[in-house]
Amino acid sequence: MFDTLSERLNSVFKRLKGYGRLSEDNIQDGLREVRLALLEADVNFKVVKDFVARVKERAVGQDVMESLTPAQQVIKIVHDELVSLLGGYNQGLNLGGRQPAVILLVGLQGSGKTTTAAKLARWLKSKGRRPYLVPADVYRPAAIEQLKTLGAQLKIDVHPSEPSQSPVEIARQAVSMADAWRKDTVLIDTAGRLHVDEALMDELKEIKAAVLPQEILLVADAMTGQDAVNMAQKFNEELSITGVVLTKLEGDARGGAALSIQAITGRPIKLVGVGEKLDALELFHPDRVADRILGMGDVLTLIDKARENIDQKKALELQTKLRKDAFTLEDFRDQLRQIRKMGSLEQIMSMIPGLNKIKQMKGVAPDERELVQIEAIIDSMTNRERLDYTIINAGRRRRIAMGSGTTVQDVNRLLKNYAEMHKMIKKMKKSKFRGFPKGALPF
């Protein structure tokens, strides 16, 4: 996410730090590079022009020029302006007022509306709401069945739409049915087109008039850059959208759409899709995104993911096992599974301050296959072997390798690494754990 832009901006700031004291010429040169980096990231030209002008106005002031760390001051100004450009803060969804709250999802064909509807329903359900999915795309083959299938996976009710019905009739009937079934949120998945046309807009306006939605969310593909921004502008002019959901943000190395939409449309990005799985939907936090763009990590999002995905009961059990030096291969496998629930290793690394820079410098890319391989090896062990790795002799290693589709060398490597980790835990237990009350380990 934003890797290309992040690399360019960080190289500019590294150069500025090398000067020690900054002159106005140094700042001008740096801002010229920032301008080029943003343009190459496909950020709207007018947005870039205004952004650089605001940074320059603040950066050439006496507070910066006479500061002991002028480069850091410039970075702080760029960070603050990025946060402002991205919307300032997460505005959340408006689900108050008349119930059930109605959310209308609009956008072009292929932007990911149907999957986003399911992801959003899952997210709302996790927050304690009772969502109701409504397939109102009667034109695309299998669109209705797709949403019904996703709803079944999530155990969320889906309105029984029929292709013979009109989208307006479906929407009106669905809101009435949701009210009768005591659902508190209605998510309407509308039809799209390959491009914005009058017929599409007329239909969406009719649905809007029929159900009076609290939210009209435009679903846009972040990978399409300025095309997404132009499309957002047209939808906003016609429908007065209340916010944007950017999909495929995890694959957007440039960031042009994310950095332009709020400034061009005046409408905030409220949610972002960061993967194909149904749990890969996050609130959009401008300050956290600015941190990641400038290589500062995103610890708050990492903590949020840990809270959502790590079983607290198991975490407490693990603490007890670490204290008693009873951390087994089975515990190790459980920890790997919980970490994998939080997202890809690359996503997790990008959230840890400094770790992404090390990865870029050394050209190290985490290999997800290694985690899968480790899990397969541990799965091929017997319960007794997982509890006591010292009994795993040469014959057992051959059997484990054959059962997991790996080599004996792979099994040996895992057992060696585990043994070293076990020694380290013992050392920590002797030194750091001493004096800590139960349930309060020093990490």
C-alpha cells in the first residue's frame, strides 16, 4: 500500500536531513521532489499544486528555518497536510435517525460493490448490528445469487429478490421487510455500468427517493487512480454521495485516488477494502494512512487487528505456559494461526515502525509459504511429539516430512528454530519474568 510514494518521499526527507541547517533553496528543491512524487503517484494536478503551496507557506517560516531540527519540522508539516488532504479524521457511518438505517452502495461495474456489501454486513454484525443484505442488481447475470451465497457464508439474511422485479420495487419491499424482521441496517447492492450513463443515474435517483438512505456510499477501485476520482465527482454531482469505500487499496502502490478524492469531491473516504477475504474491510483513518506513507508504521491498526483476531483466553493461557516453561509445538502452531488471521506478513510488517524500511533496504520480502509449511509439519506430528519435541528421532522426522509434503531438512530446521526459541524463553523466564505479577508479562 503506497509503497512507491512512500519510497520517493522518504528519499526526499533523507536528503533534507543531510543538510543539517536548511536554506530556502533546500526547501524549494525538496518540495519540487515532493511535487514530482505526488504527480507520479497519479494524484490530481490541482490537488498537488494546492498541497505543495500549503507546505511551502508553512515550511519557509522562521520556526522551521531557525529550528535545531528543521528537516523534522518539514516532515511534520508534510504529515499534517497529508492528514488534512485525506480528510482529517474518520467520520464513521451515519446509522442514526429512522430505523432500519439504509445504506445504498453505488458504483461502476467491476468496482467490487457486491463483495463490499457482504464485507460491510459482516463488519456491522461484528459491531452488534443486525444487517439485511439486498441484491438490487437485476441486470448482471448471477449478481443476486452471488450475494445470496455470500450471505449464507456469513449467516446474514438476504432479501429474496427476483430478476423480474424492478430495482426500485426490490429496495422499497426490502426496507419494509427488514423493519418487520427487526433488522436495524439495510445494505442495498445496486447495479453498475461500464461507465456513467443517464439510465443508471435515473434508476439510482429513483431508489434514493423511494428509501431515503442515511448513507450513499460510492464503491471505487483504488487501482484505477484518477479514473476513480473523476467517477466519484460525477456520482457526487448526480446523487450527493455521503462517502466513499475504496477497494483494492492493499495493491495500490501509488495512492492517487486516496489522496485526491476528498479534495475533489468534498466527500470522505469512510472504509477501505484491503484484501479479497470477507474480513478485509477497515475504517479509513487519515492520520494512520499518513503515518504509513511517511514510513512511520501504523501501530494503532495493528493493535485493532490483534484485538479482533487474537483469542484473549488463549493469550492468558499462553502467559501461564510461558511462566511454567510449558510452551509446546502445538502452542507455537496456535500462535501462527492467530497471527495469520491478522492479515498477510507483508501487511503486518508495514504497520511496524522501521520494519518496512529495513525490508526495503535489504530487499527482504516475507514468504507466506513458510508459515503454511511450518503448520503442515506440526500437523503431521502426533500429539505426543507436539508436546515433547525431544522424542522426534530420525525415523519420526522422515515420517513427518512425508506426511507434510516437505523434506527432512525442513523438519530439522523447524525443530532447531523451536529449540533455540525454547532456550530463549527459559532465559527470559529467569531474568525478565521475575517480579512480575501473574497476568502482567513484560511484553
